[in-house]
Amino acid sequence: MRLKDKVAIVTGASRGLGRGIAKKLAEEGAIVIVADMLPADEAVREIQAEGGNACSYQVNISQQEEVAALVAFAVNTYGRLDIMVNNAGINRDGMLHKMPKENWDTVIAVDLTGTFYGTQEAIKQMRTQNYGRIINISSGSWLGNIGQANYAAAKAGVVGLTKTAARENAKKGITCNVICPGFIETDMTVQLKEVNNGAAWDSMLQRIPMGYAGKPSDVGSMIAFLSSDEAAYITSEVINVGGGMIV
């Protein structure tokens, strides 16, 4: 219970990776606000059924006033905000020369600008506490990936944003780190098992040196560590959780 009574927000946590992260933080004793644009009541019930403390909050992270209200809710309800996990994101894949401007704008607005809003609003509160943990979710695609110019640009921006936030706020007791998940088994990725009799799934596994897909709890465990006092001297890092797939 190394996060006992810490107050955490996890965005994009109604399902998939975010839900796994929220569950892990709750297992470690954190009070978790499960934030998502979609209703997150099911995720909250699952956490509570396992003895965790959680509540839901609907938010569009691309809207600054909504993110500010989310942080205010945490502070007004629980008195502080200790951990901010900016996980929410979308993708609108397509080759660069064919990409509609709308797809570029939408991904940047959610994946990069939304992460900026979450980081900024959380840090405003954390600076008053002289304590905080920011963990932003990027992707191995930040290094460049065919068909993902918008997504790669946004996730590269998340790395630069986080490293800058780390430098600016280190003396305030705030650490800021980036996680790059690899191929994680979620309700979305398992759909690949139905493509070409599982050939798409098998193709992904062949790219992973460890030979199997990760689980949301693998990412959640790293985030729980970075959120703890054990990681107080770790900041501005980009950490891959991908079984060796990301190099």
C-alpha cells in the first residue's frame, strides 16, 4: 500500500490501458478519480469490488476549462492532488500525403494539447503542495511510425512537454516522467485476433523480443512505482514498457 491515501487522477480510464492503470493505483492504496469522456461507472464498480477507493468524472480533456474543473473537483473533494496520469488519447491513422487536416487537428488537440492541459492544471495545484507526481503516456511511435504522422508528432510533443515540466518543477518536489507502452492486450488490441485468422495478432507478437503482449497491469505497476516515494529522485525519464519491442 505504498500509495495509501494519495489522491490520483487517471484520464482515459473507463477501459483498456487507463482502466488497468487506475486499478493498479487503487490496489496500492490510492484514491483514484477515474476520468473519461465516456461514463466510467463500470470501472469504478470493479475497483470498489476489489476493495479500492474510486469515483468517476466525465471530462473532455481537449477543453481546458473542463480539465481545470476536474483538478478542482479532486482538490475540493479530497483536499489535494498527488498523482496525475495523462493517459487519454486517440488515433486517426493515415499516410501523411493523404491525411485530412481534421485528423491532424483532432489528434493534436486530444493527445498533445489535452496532455498539456492536464499537466498544467495539476502542476498549479502541486506547486502549492511542494509535492506531486506527473506521469504522461506517450508511445514508441514518438520515434516515427508509418501512417501515424499526427500521432507520432503528438506523442513526441508529450516527451518534450514532460521533460520541460520536469526541469521547471523539480525544486518544488514534483517529478514528471513519460511511459511508452508497447503492444498491450486490451479490448481494442485483442480484435486483431479476428483479423486473417489471427495473422495480424501473430505478426505483432513476432516484433516483441519477449514474445507476448503486455497487460495493462504491467504499465500500471511502473506508474505505481513512479508515483511512490521510492521514485522521488527519478524525473524527466522516458521509460519503455514493451517487452523489448521499443528500441
